[in-house]
Amino acid sequence: MCTPKSRIIWGEGNPKSSVVIILDNPGAREDKDGNEYVCGTRATLQTALNNVGLSQNEVYITYLLKCRPLRKYDKAAAYNFSKPFLVKQIFDISPKFLVCLGDTVVKYMFDDADASVKDMRGKWHRLMGADTIVSYHPLAVRRRPNLSKNFEFDFQMLIQRFNSEKADK
């Protein structure tokens, strides 16, 4: 699934976090000279996290695919091959909260080809023993600013329950 020029990225952030955010695959975060930059997906996600007061140390970001596709590929085969790695990773981390971003992640994580963010967002779900929210992929939010309010609302739901859990301790 990965090509010799792609690197495997298991995730970023705090691997002991109680919040795991799942995206479909790592994006291009380096320019052609190898200098890091912040891509649109990353910037949109960081803005949402900052707006609700979650720091990078309080979340772990991981991916359904563990490397950035650099050529055409059989998407279904790649996601089906990769999902067991993600499932094991989530069980090892044992987060209290999962955040599934984008239709691709939602379809594969909920094992439902008809699942969609549009139908599932705005309410809590239970997945792999964790309270789970579903929201739009940050790139979709960036491309369609009318989704911003829903994206922000979903992260507000997360922070309210996250803060409630912290207060109960």
C-alpha cells in the first residue's frame, strides 16, 4: 500500500491521550525541499482544537491509512488492509473519546458503506469502548466554509464531555 517514497506515520501528539482523532491518511506536510509546513487540513484541525482549548498534548491524531498515497491505488483494499492496524492502535491507547473525521473514516470505522458524516454528526456514538463523535474532514470544511459552524459545534460537544470527565475525577 505504501510506496518506497512514502513514510509510515502511526500518529502524532500524545499517545496516552484520552482523545484520539482519526483522519483518512497523512497528508503532504513537507514542501519539495523537505521543509515542514502546515497543510490546510492541519491548519483547520488546529484552529478547531485551539478554539475549544485542547492542546496538541491532549490529543493523539492517527490515520486509517498509515502512509500518504503517492500514486493511484485500490482504496477499498488499502483501507481494509490498514484498518486492523488502527484498531489495534486504538485498543492499545484505550482512549475515552474518538473523533472520526470524514466520510471515509466513518464508513470504515463503523463498518457501514452507507454511513455518512451528514447523518451521524451532532450526536454521540459508541465505538470500540469509547464515546465517539463524527464530523467533517477538515479539508471539506476548508473547501466549504458553510460547514464550519457544524465542525465547531462537534468540537464543542467533545470539549464539554472532556471537561465534564476531568471535573468528575
